[in-house]
Amino acid sequence: MTGPARGVVCGSTLSKTVSALEKTGYVSIPKGHLGKRPRTWAALGLTGRRALARRPAAPAEIAVTARRAATEADSGCG
């Protein structure tokens, strides 16, 4: 069995990456329900908004942080 296609992120990797970004303050992760279904949203956090206001290159920096976190996380799916 092969790994995921390029550009596809496994749920566990996405979760670990978003958690790492949340710890840095780049994003906030509100959770709730839509009807009876649990939902998780991601929103730019205060640190992320400040970084974006200071530096237009901030999204690229956030992407680097996300890639680093994903590399450190389990890179395989299932």
C-alpha cells in the first residue's frame, strides 16, 4: 500500500500540525456542533493576525511552521 497522494494530508497529521500552530498562537481552534455533528473550525489567532499585519510574508512563515510540524509529526497515514 502506498502513502497519500501529494497534497493530501492525513487526519492525524493535520490534527498534529494545527495543534502545533495553536500552541504558537498562530491559529485558534474553536470546537462545537453543527446540529448533532461535532465540528472543529480554525481561525487566525492573535499572534497570526499580528504577524500578518507586520509582515505580508507571514502566510509563508506560517506555512513553513506547518511544514516543520508536519515533518516532526507522524508522516504516514493509517
